[in-house]
Amino acid sequence: MALDLIAVDLTTEVVRTARLVLRPFRPDDVDTVFRACQDPEHRRWMPNLPEPYTRADAVEFVTRSAARGRAEGTALDTAVEADGEVVG
């Protein structure tokens, strides 16, 4: 059975539980994304990341790419907050 997301605004949709929040990226997530993409384990599972991954790459992803994917309905990149802290 397919999931019907036609009535869901993916550009702004936030999912909340008691401990987790899945939300669109915000400009203040750039440094967290940048740091996370320096981690060899992240890079291992995300082989298409630019090498080297620069802060400019993080800015592009957070402010343009992730938002564009949500707006076009082609991606659902989310920032993950656990207990009030962004997980990176």
C-alpha cells in the first residue's frame, strides 16, 4: 500500500514524538551538518558526498538542496533532534 502524502506540505512538515523531532533543516544547522560530514563513518554510508566536504557544501545542502528536494517531493531530508539536541 502506497503512502499518500498529497495533503502534506513536505516543505514544513515536522514529526514529533516524546524524544525525537524530525524537521526540515534550518540555516543554524549548517555547522552541525558540516561537522557530521567530516566523520569517516558518515562518509562511509554517504559515498556521494563531495571530497573534501566544505562548509560551503553544508550551506548549499541545508539552504538549497534539502529544501528543493522537499518542495519537489523527491527527497525527505530531515534534521533529527533527540532530547532537544540536533543529532549529527
